[in-house]
Amino acid sequence: MSASTTATAGAVPQAPSEHVPASRLIAFLIMVFGMFMSILDIQIVSASLSEIQAGLSASSSEVSWVQTSYLIAEVIAIPLSGFLSRALGTRNLFAISAAGFTFASLMCGLTSSITEMIVWRAIQGFLGAGMIPTVFASAYTVFPRSKFNLVGPIIGLVATLAPTIGPTVGGYITDLMSWHWLFFINVVPGIGITIGVLMLVDFDEPHYELLDHFDWWGLLFMAGFLGSLEYVLEEGHRNDWFSDESIFIFAIVCAVCAVGFFWRVLTAREPIVDIRAFTNRNFAFGCLFSFCVGIGLYGLTYIYPRYLAEVRGYSALMIGETMFVSGIAMFLSAPLVGRLMTLVDMRILIAIGLLLFAAGTWLMTGITRDYDFYELLWPQIFRGVGMMMAMVPVNNIALGTLPPERVKNASGLFNLTRNLGGALGLALINTILDGRTDFHISRLHDKVNWGNAQAVDFLNMLTQKFQGMGDASLMALKQFNQIVHRQAVTMSFGDAFFLLTIFYVGLSTLVVLVAKPANPAAAGGGGH
């Protein structure tokens, strides 16, 4: 018994007391800021890809890899962080991640070619990914259960707020300075985070002996499995899915590596990822909810800017200013959610949060080309509050009820599900938008013909407008076609919002399958 107790104590702190030293709280907040930077950088370039494309003389397909390479590398590294955190210790892993992320950010800003940018973005994503699950694990192993209602909203807010405001922050930075500062802005805070972690973090001790049994085959299979899956989801909709040879090949690689990965995690002496956490019912359902919330979190962060750009013709800065409402709603509702977690069954909070999110998407099902800031106001408020009310209790249910020795590995798996949900959500939303746009164009073309008097009158009005400017009839016909296409695109957005509404209403009913968690306020801190 003494040996097992010693091993456990080396991996996680012994029963944290109710009193949290100020130095430990400061150290945790420094780590949270590092996690914020890492998650923010997923979306911070999304509103500035055209500027990066012009600056690096890249094609549209090449510049998309500025985001894709980061996501693929991050998805591979996140589940690996559990093993590395146990082997290297929280302090060393986080310092290496922060320092590497900072250096890669500097190199991204200094790069002069698209190839160099893609390589450094992949390195930035791989190294920065270690900060994300490490913060989640620390929140649920360092602090007593009675403090979960305080630390839970902090990490939940950062995990949801960072990708939401990413396009806003990126738009402001690019507009005020240049796209290079999307990366340079990480350098000074990154150095400060690295130094702060090295000075203050003392949560656990490293176990370097675990590195003697590092499963290299497991890493290879995991990289092939998750990297190929992310590539297929990211690029599939752009290349007509399996009709494209590269997508088909990577799908086969994904399937083969998936078999090899699960074989290794079930048979290796020290598996690179411990999937036994899924035997915990609440963790399994927590990951399911995290995956599904990721669909909405990243999906709406994509769909709103696309509507505002394609239909409203907004600039990156205008899109950021319009979408900032969701970020404000998240920030203001976080303390309220933390308080409600001590008073209300967390399963009820999750259900209410998902229904609020569904209410936000329902309000957008009647979207027209005239929807502007005020029409998007309440949908974004419902989205922000609903996301916080769902995500924070899900974090607690998934990680707060696990044995401490399993939290580090479980944190990597939990964060992976959110990212994979986002990747799947983007792929599905793009497929829906493309398919429904084609459907609505076909329907509109059937109705808008020479037998439709209203359409003919409108075309004649456009023709008169272009008189004296060249071929007035041809110019009028082209503009009429653009109007029809824009209407079809707008209707496809409405369809996507409708499907999201149905999805989240249905998801809210699954909370009945979750075991009732203990009230964190009522639980002891573990130190008594």
C-alpha cells in the first residue's frame, strides 16, 4: 500500500487543503493565460487569411493551411500531454510548451514564404497544445472540490471565449498594425508565462522513468490516426470528399492507424494514452457533450463571419465588432454559472444551457440579407450564455469526479473531443451550406423565369439602371444572377441554423443519462 500511495502522490498533489496559497493561485492564473493564448491562436488568423495570402504571395489553397497545420498538430499533441505531464511534471511540460509556442510565434511573424509559415504554425500548434489539458488537469487536482465552482468557470470561460473572440482580436490587430503582429503579440506574454511557471509552479514531481517505456509505435499510430482524421474533416468539403484522391488516401491511413492506435493503448506496458477513463460513466458522457458543444462553439464562430462577409459584405474589423457580443455575454455570465453550480443540479444547468444555445440558433432560422447587428444581438447573447451554462458544468462532471491519478490523461482526451467536435462541425456545416445553396439556386431558377412578371419587371429596372454603361442587358442579367445566388446562400444559412437547433434540443435530453454529481460546495476539500 505504501508503494502505491507514494506513486500516486508523485503524480498528483496529496489532498489539497481548503486554503489555497496566493502563490499557487497566481501560478494557476499564469497557466490559464497561456492556455488562452494557445486556444486564441486557432482562430486569430481566420479573419486575416487574405492579408497573409497577399503578404506571402500564396494561393487560396495554400493559405488555408496556415490554420489547418496548426489544428492537425494540436490535435495530435493534446492527448499526448497526459503522459508527458506525468513524466516531465506540470512545471517542466508547461514551461517547455510556453517557450516553444513563443519561439514559434516569433518565427511565424518573421517568415517570408508560405512553406515556412505552415511549418512554424504546425510547430506552434504542437508545442502550444500542451498548455491546454495541463490547465484543466491542474484545476481539478490542485484545488479542493469546494473551489471547483470558482476554477471551473475560469477555465470554461477561457476555453469558450478564446475561439469566439479570435476573429475579433485578429481583425483589430491586422487593421491597426499588420498580420505579422498576430504572432509578435505572443512573444512578450509568452516569455513572462515561461518565467512565471518556472518560478511558481510546484504542483507535482516529474517521473522521468516513464520515458524509458515511451511507446513510439503508439505515437506514430496516434499521429497517423488523428492527423489524417483532422485533414479529412478540414479539407474534405473543399475537395468533394472521397472523389478527391488525397482525401481518399488519408481516410484509409486514418482507418489503418486507428486500428493500430487502439491495439497499442490496450496492449502497451505504458500506453501513450490511457483510455480507461472512459469506463467512468460521467466522463464518457462529459466527453460526448464536449464533442457536441465543440460543434456549436467552432461552427458558429465560423458561420457568423461567413454570413457577414458573403451576404453583408463586412470587413474583418466590422465582423469582429459585431461578434464581440457573444464574448461579452460569456464573460458576464461566467460568475453567475459558478454560483448556480453550488445551488442547482449541474445536469439541469447543462440542459438549460443547451436549450438557450438552441434558442439562439432558432432565432436565426428566419435569416434574411438584412440581418445586421441588432438582429444578431439576442441570438449571440443566447449563444454566449448557453455555451457557458453548458460547458462549465460539463467540465466538472467529466473531470471533477475522476480519481486524481486519472485526471491528467483524462484531461487530454476531454480536450481532444472538443477540438474533434469543432472539426466535424465545420465539415458538416460547410457540406450543408454547399448542398443547400445548390438546392435553393435550383429552386429559385425554376421560379425566376420569363413567365414571372415580377422577375421580368425587376430585370427591366436593372437594365434601365445600367443604360449608357455598356451592354446594359448583360450587366443587368449578371447582377440579377448575383442577387439570386446571394438569396440562395442566405437561405442555406437558415437551413444550417435550423439543423443546429434540432441537434441541440435533442442533445439536451441526454442529460438524464448522466449520474448526478456531488455538489462541489458541499464536498470537503480533501484535506480533512
